[in-house]
Amino acid sequence: MDKQQKEQEYFLARIRSLFDLCQRQGCPKFSDFLTEEQAAQIRPLAERSGLGTLFWGGFQGASRVMLGVFPDWMDPDPEEFPIVGCTFRYPAAYALTHRDFLGSLMAQQIRREMVGDIVVQAGETYVFADKRVEKVLLTQIDRIGRVGVQIEKGTPADFQVIQDFREIKGTLASLRLDAAVALCCGVSREKASALISAGMVQKNHCPAENGSIQLADGDVLTVRGKGKFRLETDGVLTRKGRIAVRILQYL
């Protein structure tokens, strides 16, 4: 078993322990923050557990989420999650990036798994993190890179994450994965098939290594080195019998 396989087994063992502890102790248990891939991988485990489960990252639509496992006597509740949101304010003239914030947090020995989404806006950024690092966020950080920041607990109740996209329009002979990847990446069907076979493509954050997989409206494709894309189609055929699609590339 190689290092990656061992890490995977350890990760799954930690997740399974949440269900066991929840049943034995009768109280909710929570994972660290999960990547989209990790969350997609363990959703089947959550569904089969027979317990109440919820994926939550501090706000609706978060990319990085925790798994909450709840005993029979509790309804899954976002308010129970050990997540704190903090607002970082600084002069809007400084174009700080996600990488700037993450680097400063890691410099404080905060593990990546303790940090959820970092929502960067002009002059104001919202950081969602495990409550165990709340004190560090509020008392140990006064600069992001070379820029001084003011930090306060909490985020605006009505804030929304606005995702920017680049639109790609086209038609497909069928909604096969290889055809969609070719359109997303602007490559030949043969090249798209090679990317899929090489394990460089994910469908809805899960590995997809068969080019003949059929897609549906709303499916999200991730192509390593190329980006992340969402497929939109109503299934309407053109006069030539092809399927009109709209691809939204995440920016």
C-alpha cells in the first residue's frame, strides 16, 4: 500500500469513527473541513449510516464543508457546527488574494483542514474556520502579507458569494463525457479521451475514467490543469439532431 492509499484509508477510518462515536455517546460529531472531492466521496457513507447527517461550511453554497453526524434525538442543525466566520477589513486599494490569506493563516500553524472557504472581496474578506482556531484568528493576526487588517468575529448575515463564469456555447452529438470534455477544453475528442483515461477528469467531484459516461444538466466537470465547468442543457435538438449545450467555466 503506497502513501496515498494509506492516507485515504486513514481518512475513511476517521470518518467512520464519527458515526461510531455519535452512536455510542449520543451527541453530534463533526469532521474537519473537507474538500469537494472528499465530501463527494463520503456522501454514500453518510447516506448509509442511518444517522442524521449534514454537510455545512458556514453559509449556503460553501465549497469546503464539514460533515456533521447527529444522534436520533436531534435534527441536523447548521447552528451546531463548530464553525466561526470572521471579517477581515483593509484598504480596498490592496488587491489581496485567496493565496495571501491562506499563506498568512498557515504561518500561524493553522492546518489547512481547520480552514473552510475564504471569500475575497474588495477591502473585505470573510474567513470561515474551525472554532478551535478562533482565538488565533482574532488575536494573533494583524497583517495579511504586508497589508494591515482589522478583524472582527462574524460576517454579514446577507452576504452572497457571486461566482464568475466564462460561457462556452456549442452542440454535442450526445451527452457523453468525452464529448463534453472536448468542448470544455477546446481539444479533440481523442485528446479528451486521453485526459479521461489518465484520471485527470472528475464528474461531480468523483473520478470519471470512462468517456462513455452520460451527463445530465447541472453536472460539474473538473479537468486537472484546465479548470472546472458546469454543464447546462435542456435537451433541445438542433436541426441537425445535435444537443445544444451551455458550458459555464468557473473563474
